[in-house]
Amino acid sequence: MTTDSGLEPKIIAASDQAKKIPAEVAQEILRAVANIEYGSIEIVIHDNRVVQIECREKIRVNQSGSNRKALKS
């Protein structure tokens, strides 16, 4: 997967240069952001570790229900 956002998977904690998010986790976060059109991404952290990434996508359905259109949130 490639992204044009210019974000690098080298995310470093501000308080400690030795604490780094693993590359696999950073890639999953970037993938979630790249794949969502409208909605939100929530990252859950326990004991200084990313343990869950939640993606919520917003979809608006018109009156007839036949067409789906993404909703800006």
C-alpha cells in the first residue's frame, strides 16, 4: 500500500525517543486513515501499547434507499 500523504510510519513518543510504535501498527493506522472516506478512527492504548484501532464510516442513505452517499461528519 502506498499513500501520498507523506506520513512516515516512524511515529515517536514526544517524551521518550526510545519508545517507538512498531512499524506494523503504524502501517495499520495509516491504512485505516487512507481507506476511510468520511468518519473517524479511534486508537485504543493500554500500558503504552496500541491494542485496538476502530474505524467508523458515515454513510447517508437517500429517501428511496437506492443510492448510498458518504456523509461528511
